[in-house]
Amino acid sequence: MNMFGKVRDVYKLQKQAKEIKKELANIHIEAETEMILVTVNGEMEMVSVKIPPEMLTAENAEKIQNALVSAGNKAIKKAQQIAAEKMKTVMADMQSMMGGGGEE
């Protein structure tokens, strides 16, 4: 009987994790460097990049490349922080299930 309770708890955690994953996919995080705006979702997938047309010159190619990397990294770092914050609940539940569930 206790084993069925553990299975139910694991199922509950899986369901919570899936809900958080779905929620993260709908969160958009923006970061800007040198007027270049990068948007990623909470799953750290790039959603969009906006570059002002006046920057699109051959002379600006290296500046644009560096700004894209910088803005992309900023956005991903923010997304990681948001995802970690949202997963805290699931991780806390999992720890309590693993460590605190020994009584009969």
C-alpha cells in the first residue's frame, strides 16, 4: 500500500513538472544589447531577434554578431533563473517525498 502512495506521489510530481514546462514555454524573456533585442521563452528557446534596420550594414557585422551573442546569453540566463524558481516547488516536494516518507 505504501508503494502505491509513492507511485501516486511520483505521478503527481511528473504532472507538476509538465505543467511548469508548459508554463515556461509561454513565458517570454527579453534582453537587449546595442539596440538588438533577443527574446527567448522559459525553455531557453530563441523566439525572436530584432535588429534596427539602420544597424544592418557591412561595417556593423561584427558589432551585430557580438551584440546578438551578448543579448542571447543575457536572455538565456534570465530564463534559467525563472525556470529554477518555478521548479523549486517540484524539487522541494521531491526531496520531502524521498527523505521524509519513511514512516508506515
